[in-house]
Amino acid sequence: MEKKIGEAIRGGIKGVFGGTKDVAVGIVDIVSSTTVKVLDGVKDIETAVGSIIVGAIKVSGEIGADLTTVAKNSIVGILKGVHEIGSITIDVIRNTAHGAVKGTAEIGGDITSVAKAAIVGAISGTRDITVSAEEAASEAARGIIRAISEVGGDLSLVTKNAVKGAIGGVAEASGQLTTVIKDTSKGLVLGASEVGGDVVSVAKNAVVGTIEVAKEIGLSAENAASAAATGAVEAAEIIGGATGSAVRKAVTGTINGIKVVVKEPFMKVK
């Protein structure tokens, strides 16, 4: 399927980068129309979307296009296309983000930057669909962590970038920032648990990444870190056992000079 997709999308993406049309809009349109054509009559849409994003990434690598731009806007295009022919499920979001990172790794691209772009794309792509920014970010995060477990890479850096992508995506989509931070952190930790990754490290780095970007853009680092920590602890409650306890310990107290307090009971942070 990837070969078929690559052939369908190659000319379109080359035309976008070689023409005068806005690159972001052009990629969204090309990938969206390709998605509709490729998925027409396909039963397992959730799996097929992964092949579409991998195809787009590989073609972009061949022509030297910016992978973060392609990843973000290809995800928006895929979600737009799937929405035209069916429903956006959590597996569609998760598998699309997974494919973006997996495809990038296969061509030797910067998976950390693409991980960030994938979160932004998932949030932006579901802005006008009945999927919340929180759910989009959380499921994309789980897909990213699964991909990292398969291809290797700096998990701590990817975790930080995923949180930064969530915050950037919310800024574009005007969503509920603290709830998106919380659910992204939760998705990252649950994703790490599902693949046997270093859950405690992921939880800690979700908070650290949140603090870093909060300071960069002038957010309250305390509120942002609290949201990330709360999401990590929500995930810890689901995981349970010694791992759950270790996660709670890792994300509370003073981190990077910021006092981090977990909000309990686990209600949406305002």
C-alpha cells in the first residue's frame, strides 16, 4: 500500500513545494484528497492511515522537504480526509502519529521534531471535528511513544517535545490549555507503560518539558507543571503497583525550581 500511496502523493507534494501555493494549505489538500481516494472501500481505515503518513514522509525525504511541515500538515490532511468518508476514531489519531514518527525514523529524519509536529497536527486536524483537543493530544502521544519503542531514540527528549507540541497545538486551535497538557502527559505515561518503557522517566520529562515551554512563552510554570503532573498521576493510578507509586514521587515536589502540586481528586484543571 505504501508504494501505491507514494506514487499517488509524490507529484502532488513536489508540485506544492515547487509552486506558488501556500505550502501548508497545499499539503493538507493533497494529502486529504489522496486519503479519500486510497481509503475508498478500505475496511481497516485505522491501520491504513499509518501507511498514508509513512508514504508522505518518505516522499518528502526524497525531495528534501521540511519533515516537520510535512508531518504536521499531512496529519491534518489525513484527519480531514478520514472525516469525509467516516469517523475519526482514537486509533486513527494514534496510528497516524505513530506512522509519522516511524516513517521519519526509516528515512533517518529528526524524530523528536516530528513528534512535536505530530501532536500539533493531531490537535489542529480535529479542531472542527467532534474530537476534543485533549483526546487528540493524548492519543497522538500514545502513538508516538509506541513508535519510539519500535525505532529507538531519545525517549526523554521526545517526551519533552510532545508536551511542547501539545501546548503549541492548543495555541493554534484555541483549546483548553491545562486540560490538554494534563491529558498529553497522561497519554505519554500510559503509552510508555503499554510498551514496557521507562514510565517514571517519561512522567518526569513530561513535567520538565512543560516547565521549559511555559517559561519560554510566558505561561505560569506552576499551573502548567501541575497539569502535567496531574495527568501523570492519573496514569499512575491506572498502572498501579510500585510503578504507579514511583511516578507519583517523580512528579511531585520541586522540579527545575518549580513547586509542583498534583490536583486531586482528578477533576479537569481550570
